[in-house]
Amino acid sequence: MLKIKNFKKKYHDREVLKGIDIEVNKGDVVALLGPSGSGKTTFLRGLAFLTPGDSGHIEFGEQKIDVQSATPTDVKQLRQKMGFVFQNFNLFANKTAIENVEEGLVIGRKWQKEKAKNQAKEALEKVGLLEFANHYPSQLSGGQAQRVGIARSAALNPEIILLDEPTSALDPELVADVLQVIKQLADDGKTMIVVTHEMAFAREVADKVVFMDKGLVVEQNKPVEFFDNPKSPRLKEFLNRISAANVAQNGFEYEKATTS
Ligand code: ADP
């Protein structure tokens, strides 16, 4: 469904993406892992042209885009197929939860207000927040705000949702609810790319795990192979480091991540 080939990006002469190749099949959840600074966010934002890449090719179904020569129409068509969930939610502070969800439908999709409201209600219900529809972001916990962010994206029914570290700004006790909502979307067959540090989640929910380091895809595999039988020294080292940190912080989570 989605093929990205040789995707590159420089910031001030420093190449932070050195030619990324990733394929995503319809209905798949791809978990993108890697150390901080490896280029995960740059890649995800590049894919949606929020921060455009320098070169590469993106094939999305019938649409083929040369990143270097993409027109505004190309970008608009591509974006219509994509939803984006940000680390810091990016909700409008002066709009209620339901207004935040409606916004993209009314402004972006030009839906009638009433139809948008119904769709927004349904989306909020799916993330368990219908009763918070009229709350402003400041009246929501971080976990609730992120679930509104996910509802906003899912309400548009995009072909793929890109999630950039959706739980990393949350207090630990709020993470599980948000992961559960994402798992629900996966169970419903939604195609997603998720940048995450949640190893147990990646193992349980992803169909494919991709490891990036220093602007390159170093290894990718099905979760069990990826976690139990890593091939490259860099991935082995990364997993060792993460597991050591998790054991120190939270033995249970680590156990779940590595034995389930
Ligand atoms: P990750 O998401 O894996 O932590 P990022 O994509 O955020 O990595 O960053 C990749 C590299 O690009 C890092 O070295 C980072 O410092 C650099 N970078 C990210 N955004 C910018 C920017 N706007 N200007 C300059 N350098 C940037």
C-alpha cells in the first residue's frame, strides 16, 4: 500500500536521513524504534510533508511522488490519505474536545456541521471520552488529551495514521489507556506507523518492527524475530540497553516485553 524509497533529508549539510526504504502493507502496524536522534521523527514528518524531505520516492496506492519535485497538489492528495498523531497532542486550547475532532471534518473535508458532529461523537466514544466532549484541553489529563488527538485523526478515516511517540509526553500511569486505544485501532484493521519506545507494545501490536540508527534502517523484522533474535550488533546493543534500563525502572514491563 505504501512504499518509501531512498528517502533523504539534510539539516544544514548534516544528513539525518541517509536513504530510508520502508514498505507498509494495508492493515499493518509498523513500529519504528531507534535511539534518540536516529531520525524517526524527521522521517515521519517527512512522509507527511510537514517537514519535507530532500529526495526519495513515495508510492501510496496509485499515487507516486518524487519528493524533490512534489507539487502542492501532490502533497494535498497524499495528506488526505494520512492522519497524524503528535507527541504533544497539538489540540486547539480554545476548542472543546468535540470541536477539536470536528475541525478537520468541517474545515478540511468540508462536511456539514451536523454530520461532522455525529462522526466526532462516534470517534470520541471509541476512545472512551464521549462524556468529556465539552471539556477543553486544559480540563483533560494528558492521556485523555492524547486520546482526543487520536480520535481527531481517526474521525477523518485516513488510510494510514502516523503516530509520533504518542505516549512519550505522558505520566507513566496514563500510558496504558492510550496504548489500549491504539491497539483497538490496530484490531480494527487500521494501518499505522508508530514511533515508540514502548517495547511491550511494539511486540504485542506491531506486524513489523523497524530499527533506525543514524539515519538508516538497520534491521526490520516480525516482532518475535526482531526482539528474540536480533541480527545486527547495533540492534543487539540497543535492546540490551533498553532492557537494562527497563529492569532498573520497571521489572514487570520488561518481563512482559520479552517473554510474552
Ligand atoms: P528521533 O526522532 O529519532 O529522536 P529526530 O528525527 O528528531 O530523531 O532527529 C534526527 C536528527 O536531526 C537529530 O540529530 C536532530 O538533532 C536533528 N534535527 C531534528 N530537527 C532539526 C531541525 N529542525 N534543525 C536541525 N536539526 C534537526
